[in-house]
Amino acid sequence: MNAAMAIVSATLRQIVDRKRLLLLGALTLSPGLIYYLSTDNLPTASSMLDLFLEATIFHFSFTVPITALILSAAALGAERRDQTLSFVVLRPIGRLTIASAKLGSAFLAAVALNVLGALMLSAAYGARSGDWSYTAALLAGSAIATVVYTAVFVPLGYLSERSTLIGLAYAFIWENGIVGAIGVLGVTSPWRIGYSAFAALAPSEIQRRVQDFALADLTLSVGTAVVQAAAFAAASAALLTWILNKRDLI
């Protein structure tokens, strides 16, 4: 436990520097700020809700993956590039412990920022409409999507020096292009997994609208989303453990 906490602490210091914090903080806050500024003169509650739903799509499909990608890709990738990972694995620490600590570090950093963005968006909608019933749903959905993105991007950051480019292609070409056209692939889209949990927890009047334009073939279920996220996390931990055991770390 002490070894894992030490790795988490060191990794957080490594991946969350001031520049990243400022840039990603501004990014995650932008959907809520844009929503608040753009709804000053909207005439009806229905139009406010329509724009809010568009803002949640932007939050889940744009700010959440970018934040998770930048932080997750650095969790192991930076140590591989700096050739410091070998010093970690030479210590008497289990490879699964190292893999889990790296995944946990990336998740903690990314979820803190993504939850901040969710809170900002919820506050903007609440301030305009007086309806605060979406807050818990946004927080839960954002956390679940972040788990899945972390599970995908931490191994990617280690395996490829072009992880940022590949991650962006995955998020925007695969998820928003191919998955959007082929609904059965929805389970491979992390933001849709998180969004399905958000929609399941949100008030019922928006659920059919969300299902039609956002979720491909995924069902509205918090339990299913949690199971899917857990499966991604477990597979990622297993893959990283194998990598740390089998691959050249220099």
C-alpha cells in the first residue's frame, strides 16, 4: 500500500504541472461558461434545456477525452521517454501494483478536472433555469467516462510516442465518426458509456431525446455503464502488468 501511494504521489506531481493545470482547467470550464454566456436571452425553459443537452455532449465528447488523454498518456509515457521507469520496476514492487498505481494516478488527475467541468456546466444551467437536478448525473457520468478513457490512454501513452495523435484520432474519428454511423460499436466509445449513465440518472423527460441522438445502441443504465468501465479498467491493468513484465523498459 505504501509503495502504491508513493507511486501515485510521484506520478501526480509529474503529470499535473502548472501549465497543464491552467490549460486543462480552462478547457474543462469552457462548456459551462459558453452555455451561461449564450443563454442570456433564451426565451423558454425548453430552449435552455435543448442548449444544455448540446453542451453536455460537448463536455463528454470533447473536453473529457482531451483532458484524460493528455494526463493519461503522460502517466507511463513520460517515464518511458525519460528512461526512469526501469528504476521503478527494479524495486521490490509487484507489476500489478505499479500498473494499478499509474492508472489510479491518471484517473485522479483527470477526474478532478472533468468533475470540475461538470460542476461548472451544472451550475450554469442551474443559474439560468433554477433546475439543479442534473448535477449528480453529470458528476457520475463524467467519472465513468474518465475511467474508461484512462484505461485506454495510459497503455497507449506507454506503447506509442505518437499517443496524443492516435488518441485524438480515436476520440474524434472513431468515436464521433465511425461509432456514430455504426451504432453497435457504441460499447467502444468511452464518452457514450459515461453519457449513458448520465442519461439514466437524469430526469426522464430528456431520456428519449438523448437516446435518439447520442448513445448509438447503448442502453440507459448506470449499472451497465459501471460494469463496462470496470471491464475496461481490469483489462487495462492486466495489459499494463503484462507489458511491465515482458517488454524492454529502456
